[in-house]
Amino acid sequence: MADSDDIDRIRSAPDLQALEALRVSTLGKSGSVTARLKSLGKMSPEERSAEAPKIHSLREAVTAALAGRKAELENAELEQKLATERIDLSLPAPQTPEGSVHPVSQVMDELAEIFADLGFSVAEGPEIEEQWYNFTALNMPEFHPARAMQDTFYCRKIGGDPDAEAHVLRTHTSPVQIRAMTSQPPPLRIIAPGRVYRSDSDATHTPMFHQIEGLVIDKGIHLGHLKWTLETFLKAFFERDDVVLRMRPSYFPFTEPSAEVDVGWSMEKGRRVVGGCEGWMEVLGSGMVHPNVIANCGLDPEEWQGFAFGTGVDRLAMLKYGMSDLRAFFDGDLRWLRHYGFRSLDVPTLSGGVGA
Ligand code: DAH
């Protein structure tokens, strides 16, 4: 029979374990309070109306006593811990932070900073892409020979519609042009940095690498806007005013006309650096967005025009910071990262010099 003795025992339980035992022996399945509650069923109505309030109030009193003692014991435990545990604040701080910002991340941050100043926002798209975005909408219908220009990784189809086209690992960032044009109304000014994939591997090619895409869609856009934008961007990126551009006619299915862009280099202290024009090296693909691409996105090419460009972020990093082997970018060799990495608090800003 539970009674005030139980409550006294609960109030003086020495620790949480003893308290738990008391909970079981009162409120547990075969506990004393539970037994009294069960006994109500066997009573006559008169007896029950006399006993029920007593038993219920006993249950409440036991429950309250258990909760109260639990809080007391837990508090006491915490007090004890606080009184005995010591943290030695005089221990020396860890050595200088070891992490560094990878050159690819650094260059992406630099590019975002430069293009934000020109009014471009950053857009994103998926790396596992539908063929419509990666090829078809970019004016490369099925069996178009340009699809073979890139060594595509095709994904295996799992379940779903057997007639649906397999997804691909995006071979370039150009599908983000389509995603931008089909998801927001023009005018548009976006850059899209990100990972791309091709089945290719040597000193200057890795199966995964990084590109950045640029897209402007507006009214009355012409080649002059493209050239000015690229010149302004490359001067800011290489942090030199003597960057010289050369545009060579080229072919991309999604632009017409298309141009490959070279920058001039010169020798400084035995090294080839960007600036001047003793020689040329290719840095970008670009052109005026093909009217078919604009129409594929549901816009009227008579009303809207634009330019686009795309380039390798890793390649820009190599040119600016003087690395020679692309594979080292993805080896995770700490010595390389220490040498070429950037301090995490050195955020690129135009005012401070983007490559600071
Ligand atoms: N997507 C092209 C490639 O990966 C690069 C490119 C060329 C992008 C011209 C463009 C462009 O936007 O206009 O080779």
C-alpha cells in the first residue's frame, strides 16, 4: 500500500537510481499506486466514490514528489560537476590554422566579385543534367555532330520511363544558360561557375574540371558589349591594364557569330605572363547567343539578343598563379595546397585587389 511513507522515501531518495526504483515500485506496472488504482474496479459504487478521490490525489502527490526530487538530484549533480570540473584556459591556443582556400575556390570568388561589380548575379544548375539542357536546347539536336565534340559521361537509366533519355554528367556550364532563360524573365546578366565532366585525362585535362559561363540577354545587345565585358573582366582578373585581347572567328553551336578569345602574353623574368602581346594564348569561347537557343527558351529572338562566354576556371587559375599541371589541383597533396592555397580570411575584393 502506497502512503505518505512512500512520499517521504521519494523525498529523501539518495540518488537518481534509487529514485527510479521508487518510481517503479509506486507507479510502475505492478507498483503500489497502480494496484490501488486497479482495485477501484472491484469496489461497489459507494466505496469507489469514497476511495477514488483519495487514490487519485495520492497518485498526483507521488508523481509530483518524483518530479521534484528528480529535479533536485539533477541540479545537485550539475552543481557537483561545476564545482569539480576545471578547464585550463591558460593552455596555449592551437598552432596557426592549417586550412587554406583552394586556388579554384579563390578564382571563383574573384570572378564572382568582378562580375558582381558589372551587375551579374551567380546562377547554378545540376551536375547530373538532362540532355535537353546540355545539348538539345543549346542547338545540338540528337545526332548533331557537335555532340561528339565533347566526351560525354552518360548515366545508366534506373527505372522510370524506359523511353526517357539518359541523363549526362554536364559537359559544360552552358546548360545553366538555358536554366536561367527558362526560369526568369529577361533582361538577364548571370555567371555560372561550377564542375563539369568529360572522359579525358592528361596533364591539361581531368575528368572533372571547372568552368564559368557568362550570359547576357537584353534588347539591342551586340558584339561590342561582349568585347568590352571580356576586356574589363580580364583586366580586372589579371590585375593589369595592358591585357590585350584578340578575337578569332570560331564555331560553337549555341552562338552565332562565335569567337575564340586569346590574350597576349610577354616574357617577364623568364616567365610567360599575361599582358603585352609577344604571343597569344587562348582563354575563352564566346559569341552572340544563337537565335535558335533564344527561341528554344520560349523567347522571341527578334526582341531579345545576347552574348555568352565560357572558360575553364582551373585554366584561369593556372595562368594567373603559375601552376603547370592540372592534375595536382585534385590530388589533395598538402604540400601543394600549402604552397598554392590562399589564406581563408583573404577575401577577394575589387578595392583590395581581387588576387590579394
Ligand atoms: N561550352 C563551351 C565548351 O565547354 C564553352 C563556350 C563557348 C561557352 C562559347 C559559351 C560560348 O557560352 O559562347 O567548350
